[in-house]
Amino acid sequence: MVARTRTRLPLPGRGAAYVYDVYGPEDGVPMVLLHELGGSAKRWQEVVPPFAADHRVHAFDMRGHGDSDWASDYSHRLIADDVIVAMDALEISGAVVVGHSTGGNVALLVAMHRPDLVSRLVIEDVVPPAPRRRRSPGRPTRPLPHDWECIASLLVEATTYDPWMWEQLELLPMPTLIVAGGGNSHIPPEDLEKVARRIPQADLVHFDVGHFVHRNQPQEFADTVLAWLASLC
């Protein structure tokens, strides 16, 4: 087991607080983990041990998820701004930022708006900011551990073309690893190939285990990310 510290952080000027978990040595390379829609920081537990060997890992419960505050409004940009404020408050910069699915969209926005915070970017089976079929989710019939309005808002946004974000991909200055879940994922691998072609320093790796690569093959996922990071040194 890796020692965990769980902390509640009021976000200056945001009217909300984030809860996050910290693992690893205080002098480790900073790493930030951003979960998927409907998830929480707990989703990363299987890959934390290998990451925390040499990294100071911060896993956030994003707005509307886990133990972080709910809100009256949700968007990828709003959550990205939350993460930026949290990283500034925690004096995290030059971090390895890893985002899964919606967390990948948030990670991309953090990298686009504040590239000084991100030295390496890993996006796992992210919904690409390209034209896709728009989805309107139905309401759940049972209680959920997250804010349903958050899910509904972000799901519609994720399936809406964002031309600005698509254009910004080719301006990303940091090395980027794109992890594709393969044919068993609802994210078509060819969509992620298009994203990889737009990012100047992108590497693309394919798994064939579905959308939750880091949960279905945690050791293989961690090994792939760590080997890629080592190759950049």
C-alpha cells in the first residue's frame, strides 16, 4: 500500500473546494491525475503505486464528483480553471498531467491555457474536440455519487464540436502521449489518430481493452506511461 493523504482545498475566487489525494515523495516529480465523467480520484488507485515511486501524485475529485463541491454550472473550461487554481494554490508546475476521458479534455484545456503547468501530457481515450454525434442523456432513476447535472452538461459538451480547441491542438508545446482503448471502446481509434496527427509532439499507443485502459490493464498502462516518460529524459 502507498500512503495517502486526503485534503480539502478551498479554491480562491472559485466559490468551491476540491478534495484531492496525495501520494509519493515530497520531492518527487509532480503528477496530476484527472478522472473521467462520473468518476473520482479513487479511480486511479490501481496505478498509483507505480506512479508514486518517483512522483508526487495529486489525484483530484473534480467539481461535481466525489467529495468535491457541487455547483450550479458545469463545463470543461470551468473545471479546467478549477484545476489551474488548485495547481497554483498547491504550487504545482511543470507537472505530468494524466487525464482519462473527460479528464483528458480538462487536461488538454489546462495545457492550452497554462502550458507552464504541464511538462508532459497523457490523455487516455479522450473524447476528441471534433465533429461527433451529439448525445442527450436521460435522467437516472437512482441516487448517484456525483451531481447528475454535471454529467448531463459535460456529456453534451463532449459531443459538441469545439473548433477553437481543435485548432489549439497543433499549438501544444509539450510532449503528449495519447492512449487509445481500441475497438472495444466507444471512442473510435481513428478519432484519436486524428488528434495525434494534430499535436506536434504526440505519440499514440493502442490497447485493445476498452475505454478504461488504466483500470482494465493497470500495470501495463503504468508501465507504458513510465517508459514513455523515461524516453523523454
